[in-house]
Amino acid sequence: MSFSIELPDGLASEREKQSLEVELVRALRRTRRHSTATTGGVDALLEMSGLDAEHLASAKAKLKHPGVASAATTADVVARQVRVVNSTISTAAVAKILGVTPTTVTRKVESKFLLARRSGARRAFAFPAWQFTDHSALPGWDEVAPALTGVEWRAVEAFVTAPREELDDASVRDWLIAGKDPSVVVSLAESLVRW
């Protein structure tokens, strides 16, 4: 299966994009779960995936191949992989956003001021995009991120992006972007860690 993932300029190098594409294809071929997705649902998901017309047609044709998991399974994997691809950025992209060197970005990860996980064959850092604005880390993020150390990746994503009653139904991300008190978020994060 061959296709190209479309990402905004500067978020990933061509090599990183190719690595993500390979990981997506491997996940599509090895996953064997069941779900309630229909073939029509898979087609709709692929239409929204960002694949160009040529690669979209190729992906649809390849999904019918018996070596690939069922359409229902494939829908789940495609949805998960597209979300991961679209929500993580490279060290180089973070350096560009922050206006610092890649080495400084790595130090920020080591100091727990930025959240990242290792990804791909080279074990390069992948940064969740939700911890950044277009030109910086979220305001107050250097206070919040250390409080989330050790929390499972998906739990942190839900914590940061979902509306929270404690924050007047704003998400942590929206709360911080609005310039509101990060110590409130730190308290919530500490309770998440204790939970």
C-alpha cells in the first residue's frame, strides 16, 4: 500500500513522513480487532484522511486485499493512525515553533518542560501538537508539564483537550491559551497523577 500523508509545512521532514506512512501500513496489516465500522464508514474515513485522489483510490483497492485486516478493523486503525500523525510534531518543528535549537528542545524534554515520546525506527521524539500554539508552548505549560510526568499518553491528551467542569467547561489547552492561572491546572494534573 503506498500513499502520502499530508502535513502542514515544517511539521515533519520527508523522511519522518515516510516513516509514519510505513508505520501506518504495518498497523493496517497486523491489526485483528473487531468493531462496528461498516465498509461505508471506512470509505468516509478514508475520504477525510487527507490522502490525495491517487493514493485514496490505491488505499481503497488495497483494503479489499485478503492480506489486510477486515474493513471494520482497518477503519479503527486508520482513524487512530491518522489522529496520531496529525497530532504529533518533530523535534525540528518544535525548535522552529519555539525559536530555539533542537538541542534546547531535547533539554526541555529531559527537564520535563515539554512532553514527548519516542517514535519510529530512529526513536526520535514525537511531540503532541496540543501543547503548542502557532508560535510557542502553551502559556504556563512549563509549570503544567512536570506535573503530568508518568501519566499515560492518551490520558494526558484527554486531560489537556477535553472540556473540564473545574475550568468553567474549558479545556486545559483553552484555559492556558486564554492566559488563565496555570496553578489551577497543575492542581488538577496532580490529582490525575494520584488517581
